[in-house]
Amino acid sequence: MTTFAELESLVVEQTRRPEIPAVTQAAIRTATMRAHHTDFFPKDVAVGTITYSPNSAIFRDFADVSSTLTRLRSIKSLQGLEAVSMAPVESFEYRELDDVYDADGNRRPSIYNIIGDTLRIYLQTQTGLVQVYYYQNPSVTEDIYYSWIADMYPDELAAWAAAIVFARTGFAEMAQEFQRNHIAPFKEMLISSHLLGNTN
């Protein structure tokens, strides 16, 4: 696994700017996040569970969902699970807030919305347990750094971070050259090699 320190050394090799560690470290965090945000990669999918007490409410709001689901980027899908057997009993479809009701005024069954940092689920069967498949951001802190992109392509990610360092220190021409020669082809390669799934 590529560590933050190893990536920092690779970036400094390209920028020749060891005297600005704060800029380099910020650039690594930014480059890592941008690489993962190139698209919705299946390798970024994580699974979380949300528990609740069943009742007769039409919908359930789960506030601060980004605190419940570690490093949440975007929800992929939801399933209601039977609490004991963990068997799926209901799948939920994403709908915008203004699309909860159909053209005839009937509330759509088994849907969910996102309202700020609140997940609202319209449950047909209340089991007390919802499984959430979601796209997870990488961990970009120095002490807990994890990115499968950094593990597989440390040199390419270091070049991306180097371009950010150049841009932030006034070397726009170098930043543009890195953008053309390193970042743009790297983005294309990530998409062509690792994009195997869909997102809603």
C-alpha cells in the first residue's frame, strides 16, 4: 500500500520543492480526491447499515447520514433487510423531492430522497434494517491514507499532485504541461480500465 509519505516523496522528486511541505500535502489530498471523482468506480463502493425502530410513519428520515456512512460520496442503492435472516425484502429507487408522487397523485412505493445531509426513505415493509451501498471517498489524511488509485498508480497520482503544486506556486505553464501530458491521459486510462458499473 502506498503511504502518504511515499507519495509526498514522489511529488517532491517532480516539483523539486521540498521547502513547501504544506502545499505538497494539500496537493496530494486534492489530487487523490480528484482522481477518485473522475467517475463512479466500482472499487469505491462500500456497504453500510442503518438501523431504526419500526413504526407506522409514511417515511423515515435519517439525519447526518454522512456521519453514519464513513466518507460518503454518493448513495448507489438501498435495500431493506429482514433483521434476523438478513434476506432482502425491499429495494428502493432514488427519486427527486418533486417526484415522490406520480401523475395520478399516488405516492411512489419504495423510494428514497436526499435532503441536504438527511436520507429520507419511504418504506413499504419496516424491518428495522436498511443496507446502503454507497460510493466512498478515499481516506486522505496523512496518518490514515488509503486510495486504491495511489496503490496501483503512485507515479501518475504524484504527477497530478505535482501539477497542483505548480499551479499553486505560480508555474502555470508547467501545470498546463502536466495536465496535457500526465493528467488527461491518466483520467482516460482510469475510466477505460476501471469503470465497470453504473450509478443512479
